[in-house]
Amino acid sequence: MINLKVNGKAYQVDVDPSTPILWVLRDTLGLNGTKFGCGMAQCGACTVHLNGDAIRSCVSPVSRAAGKEIMTIEGLSDDITKRLQEAWIAEDVPQCGYCQSGQIMAAAVLLRNKPNPTDNDIDLGMSGNICRCGTYQRVRNAIHRAAKMKPKAVK
Amino acid sequence: MKKNTGDSRFSIKYFLYFVLALGFITAVAQPFNNKKNKTISPENKAIAAATITDATTINDKSDADKKREEESANAFNEVYKVLMHPRCMNCHPSGDAPLQGDDSHIHVQNVTRGPDGKGLYAMKCSNCHQSENVAGLNMPPGNPNWHLPPANMKMIFQGRTPAQLARQLKDPKQTGKSMTQLLEHVEHDKLVLGGWNPGDGRTLPPMSHEEFAKNFREWIEKGAAIPQ
């Protein structure tokens, strides 16, 4: 049994410790917002937060998350991620949408580290998240928009 | 023509006389010369002998030093082959992005070094690189402390000649390490050893880690010579 904390809730999962976090989230816990893209940490679709870092869940064994906090796209609730959700809607960012949960999880880490990012900061922070629809310009606009929004009260 | 031949014979004759006379004078003068040598006091002779002995020793030492220096430089040339291999050089790039593959292309996610060498924002090394290699062909290799040299101590290998790299490694201001610490890094750092366990689909450096460390030690112990 492995003890996990996902989006603030505690879970005990009975899986092989080498199972990638992605499959525990999707198959064991039914949290399907996190996507499988390449399975080898190349595309960023599976990005979730582990103790605040934007890890690639497809190559990270669940043993790595024992005793730590995972946050997925379903768990977005703090100020930054709320602003990102609003900005994403306002800019109408997604096309097919498959990469977008990974994009938002990466953008959240960027804004936490760099509250007012330049275009270059966005390039550096987001270059690991591939979008096959080519929504990069809208991703960039949405991050700038989220950065300019007034901080909101956290629940 | 005849006159010229006669003149020439005349000159040769006088030249021969001159040579014979010079030979005679030299022979006669020689004993005087020996006598002059005998006038050197025993004390002076001893000093002269000592000087000669010292000079001989210095010459011997210099030969030994030269040999040592050559061996040291040769050992570094072996070390250099490993340092410039993609498994080592890819994490010692001249720019701020790590390199990938045997062709040392820029890391495809365009990862950036960051101040501590561990990446930036959502692009931290450990986001993908686990504490050990992920199983499978060309999957991310792993280490608990995966990183590039930090921004204030970049330790660039890419593009360095053997002499430049040897000078750089000898300069604690550029390595942040003493030679002893450098040797420790080369012999025991798991990130260095990881070069010989790079995961499926990656080539190995051109010699074993043991051989590499042996050459590195020899380079240092024989004076850390700068190869030509």
C-alpha cells in the first residue's frame, strides 16, 4: 500500500511502486484530466504538480510521490490556477484541448516562480509542452493575461 | 689558363705551409696549457667538480621531470577523450541548454540551466529525470542529483582544446574544487559514474570508468601537466 495525497485528499493505493503516477491517477483514482501523450517525458501532456514541481507523471514512479502532495488539473483551486482558468477561457486557448491540462499545470509553476513573466520567460518555462494544434500564441497571451489579473482570494 | 693554374698551385702550397705551422704551434702550446690547468687549486677543483655534479643532477632531474610531465600530459589526453564524449560533454555545454544524443544536439525541450544548474520554472531536470534510469530504449536517464554545473561555475567542456580544458580543471576559481576534490568527483560522484550506465540506446565513453579515473589520477599525481 502506498499513501498518496492528491488534490488535498488522502488515498491508499495498492499498486506496484514502479507504476507511473499517470496510471495511478487515471486508472486507480479515476482522475482522467491528466493525459497520456508520449509516455517518455517528451511532450508534457501528463504534467502534474508534485510538491509544487511540474513533474511528468508518465515516467515518474508512484513510489516517488509517497508522502508528498500531488495536484492535478482537477485540483486547481489556488489564486494562480484560478486566474489561469479564467485567462484560458478569455483567450479561448484550446483547439483540440488534449495538451491543455499539461499546459496549464506548467504555466502555474511558471507564474508561481515568475509572477510577471516576459515572452522569454514564457518560452523558457513552456518549451517542454508541445501543442500539435499550434496554440502557442494563445497560450502565451493567456499567461500574460493571468499575470495581469488581480490576485483572487483563495478558498 | 696556364698562368691561372700556376697561381692556384702556388696558393695551395702556401696554404699547406700555414696549416703545418699552425699544427706545430698548437702542439707546442699544449703543455703550457696543461701547466695552466695544474695551477688550479684543489679547493677550486672541488668546487668545479661539485658544480659539474650539480649540473649533472639537474640535468638528470630535468630529464626525469620531462618524462613525468610527458606521462602526465599523455594521461590527460586519455582523460580528454572521455570528457569530450557526449555522455560527459552533454552536461558541460558551452550554452545554457544541456545537449542530447551522440550528435550532442540541444536538448529538445530547450531546457535552461537556471542559477543552480537544475533547470527553471516548469523545466526542472528532475521533472523528467528520475532518481534512476527509466527502463526502455531512449527513456530519460536518471540520477537523484541530475543537474548541469551551476550558472556561476559553468565548467564548459564543449569546444575546449586539451590545453584549455586542462588549464580550466587546474583552476579552483573555475571548478570550485581543489584537485583532491576534483579527483573525488571523478572517482566517486554518481553523476560521473552515470556516464557508464546511461540507459538503453546510448553509447559508452571510450574507456572504462576505472581506466578513466586511473588516467585522471596519473595526470594529477605527475604534476597535472598542460598538454601541447
